[in-house]
Amino acid sequence: MAGKKKEEPQQPITIEEAFAELTEIVERMEAPDVTLEESMQLYRKGTTLLAQCTEKLDAVEKEMIILTEEGELPDGETTGTDTGN
């Protein structure tokens, strides 16, 4: 298909990078000189980033629930055990 730009696979970014980029997108969209076309491009990019953030946060939440149910803390300690100290 001529004229159709193929999207390259995106490299994974950290949630902090995604939030920083989202902040930049919001600031740009609030600028008075942004065109409707540019605004729509920014909106699409923002929704993609937001979906990535949601996915990462969901994964972390699931992991924390599992760790909590197993009585394990992220640093390897266990809850509810008394070392006698």
C-alpha cells in the first residue's frame, strides 16, 4: 500500500518515562497554537501511553496481591513470623 506508513514496534519505556511524556503531551495540547490535527496526534499518543501505564500498574498490583497472600514482602522477608529477637 503506497502512502501508508508502517508503524515500527515501540521500545518498552518505564512508567516514569511514560508519565513524563504524558505531562509533555498535556502541556502541548493546552498551548493556544496547537492545530486540530496535531491535537489529535497528541491525543492518540497519549491514549497509547496511558494504556501502557495501566498495563504496567495492573501487573504490579497483581504481583503485590500475590506477594501479600503468600506472606512475602518484596525484600524477601516474610510477614507473621517471629524471629524471637
